[in-house]
Amino acid sequence: MPPALQDLTVKVFADGADRAGILQLVQDPLIKGFTTNPTLMRQAGVTDYEGFAREILAEVPDRPFSLEVFSDDFDEMAEHARRISSWGDNVYVKIPVTNTKGESAGKLIRSLSDDGIKLNVTALMTLAQVRSVAESLRGGVSSYVSVFAGRIADSGRDPVPMMAAAVELLAAYPGLELIWASPREVLNILQADAVGCHIITVTHDLLRKLGSIGRDLDDFSLATVQMFHDDAAAAGYRL
């Protein structure tokens, strides 16, 4: 049997930009933090970045909340990061590991961390990137290192060994926490917990599936058959 949700040590952060969904999840003690990004905000119909961010931070002042810069220029990223950080003590600024030209954000990460800006360095997919980012953050303020395990899996590679290795690598860097990002299924939450990952970001859609953890499989099978039957009836299919 899989472990119960209350027995997990990995922290679950809700990943999304739906205001109503976020406000509902604030009431759930399982949710230890929140993350979003420009793609999720666009999908949610957000048109005023700062307005949305300030409004939601006023509703969620007591848990970590990651907000991402959206410039491709490092100087402008730095300006945006300082501005975003000023919106709340619980804000972690998401900085991509590179810009769109593939140029490393290491110097920017070092500078912002030295200035006391909490970071969520995002879009990592290799151990070399984890090592490089950890060095850039060494000795700075507490921050997150976000590895997109789900996208690694999309490439046909098993992310579990890499995430386990990343946990070991970050053990030498106090104050840094590893995020298992972009999970594709509930099983990923249990995998992240098993390897000692500190945090997993979970979309609102996937969070709705958490009630299936540990469910009796015969019961689950029957419910699936019932779903197919009900949907066929609702559609009015006839032969």
C-alpha cells in the first residue's frame, strides 16, 4: 500500500494561476506553498501581471509564493526580480537557468542571492545544471532549485535516479531545497517523497486526483466501468 498523504515528508506546492482555485487551496493544510509562471497565467486569462500578483499575495501572505520574471535580458531580469521580490516577504522570484539564447543565468543568480532575494531557479533538466546553480546560490539566502522531472520523463528518460542524485548533491548546500517540477501523475508525488525531494509542485488538476492514493483497485475498476456506462448513456449512443 502507498503511504497516506499525511505521512509524506515532501512538501506539496500548488502550481497554477486560477485565482478561485488558489483561494480554495489556501484552506487545505496539505498545500505548503504556491507557484505559477507566465504560461499558466496566460492560460488563466491574466492580463495584468502585477495586479494579479499583488492581489493574490494579499490573499496568501503566509506561505511561499513563486512568481517568475519574463524578460530575456539579464539586466532587465534583475530589475524585474527586485521589483517582484518587494511585493511580499513570502515571494520567491523564479529565474530561468538560461535565457532563450542558452546563456547561463549564473551571474544574475549569484547577484540576486547575495542581495537577499529568495529565488526559485527554474527549468533545470540536468545534474550539471543543478551543480552549477547550487554553486551560484552557495552561501546566499534560502532558495529553491527546480528540476523539471516531468519533462525529463517526456523525453523517455526515467527522472527518479536523477532526482535522487540531485537530492544528494544539494545536501552539501544548506538552505537550498530541491523541487520536483512538472509532475505528470500522482505516482510522481510518492516518488518525490521516496527519494527525499523537499518539494513537489502540483497542478490544480492533478491535486484533484489525490483522493485516489491508496484506493482499493477493485473498487477503482468498478467505478471506471460505471463511468464508461454513464457517459455512453448520457451521450445517447445507440447501435
